[in-house]
Amino acid sequence: MFIIKNKKIFVGISIALIILSIVSICVFGLKVGIDFKGGALTEIVYKDARPTQVDLNSTLENLNFGSILLQPTGDLGYIIKSRDLSEAEHGALLKALSQDGKNFFEEKSFNSIGPSVGRELTKKAIIAIILVSLAIICFIAYAFRKVSKPVSSWRYGIIAIVSLLHDVTIPIGLFAIFSHYYGAELDTLFVVAALTILGLSVSDTIVIFDRIRENLKNRIDISFGDTVGKSLKQSYVRSICTSLTVILVLLSLFFFGPASTKYFALMLTAGMFFGTYSSIFLASPLLVLVEGWQKKK
């Protein structure tokens, strides 16, 4: 099959994308939201028509409170994320949001999140991702325990994790660009998106690996590379169609959904796209490359 014959090219493309993503993260960084660094979260709903985001941003800049993020919510509301505010600063913020009494609104909530809570969230997010990765390796190693030749079952698990790192790193690199140019902030939705990508992506990889396992059992070909190629030919249309249906839903959420979930939908879309790419063009070719390296030993 074309993919297996040109496996080094496709693996090289994935490596290049990962390197570019890491460079993007290192150069632009990720703007951390108050969920992780601590700060104040204010939600308001205007009585009639809400002011434009541009007008409010220019008004809030005069407060000198540092970075303030405005997120539209519903038809008349805004969610305002800022550093931790004193009572006097909170009052000044509300006055600015009303534009000196010209626009009436109701303050739905005002919450402060301390740095210790942010550190706890960071710790739990890292632990969750590590545990999910270990669980995936163990599951695949167990599920493929009867397929030990020519590639041992635990190598399937390692390759699946390599693919997952590919699928998560590239969207994070894209997020770093949006964080730099559009002010996107890393929050709990970001963690949810990363974990969702892990789940959706690995399911696609396992479907193709399972087809390889079945074909190995049936001994449809002498060559392992030919077996993988035929397995891809039998599976890639299903994988692409399944991913496209999810991507269409995510794009509708991005274009027509609330502003607070736009970057969440965008990150998931990128994760689904590159997850499908890695299942077809990275994970399976890596199996063939590993089998080739084993033969040389």
C-alpha cells in the first residue's frame, strides 16, 4: 500500500509537525487562565443591550488592573476574568462595566480563586493525563497479548502512546499561537479537551490495530508490511468518515456556539484531524518500522 511504501515520509511529516509545535510552545508560551494561576471571576448580565466587547475593553484598560479577559455569554452577559481584586477594585470594575451608569446590569456571581487551588488543579491535570496514558498502554498490551509476533503486544501500546503524544502536542502548539495572537487562555476546558483527544484518538488507533491483529491471526500475507497495508486499506475509509462526522459537529460548535467554548471546539477539531492522521499515517507505519528494526538485530 502507498502509505506503507512511503512510511518514512509520513513519519517524517509527523516529526516535523511535533517539532514545530514544540517551537511554537517555547516561543509563544501558553497564557494561563485564572483556573490555574488564581484570580477573580465575575459574571454579569445586562438588562437591555450589552455594550460591545471593543468598547468595554477600552474602558477596562483605564483601570490598570493588568490583563482582563472578557468572554460573551448568552445574549446579554459577559464573564470577566482578572487578577484577584480588592473590594475597592471590585467596585471600580463594576462601575467601568456599567460605563458610569449608562448600562444597567445584574452581577450574577463574583468568585476569587486562590493560587493554591490553581496549583491543585495543575497537579490533578498532570496526574490524570499520566494515569490515562498508563491505562492505555496496559489495556492495549492485554488486548493484544495473543499477538506477540512479529511485534510484541506491549510495543503496540507504546506506539499508541507515541501517536497520542503527537495528537495532543500539535493542538497545544496551535493553541500557543492563538494564545499569543488572540489571548486564548489555558483553563479547565483545555484539560478536558486534551483528555477527550486522548480518548477519541486512541479509539481510532485501536480499531486499525485490531484489524492488523485479525489479519495476522488469519495469516493473509507472509510479509508483515503487506499485512499492515491491507489492514489499513480495509480500515481507513471508516476511520476518516467517523472522524469527519465528529469534526463537522465540532465546527458547528465553533462557528455557532458560545464564545466560551470556541477554543475548546477548535482544539478538539485539531485533535480529531491529527488523531485520524496519526492512526493511519503514523501508528501503523511505526509498527512496520519497529518490525524492520527487530529483524536487523
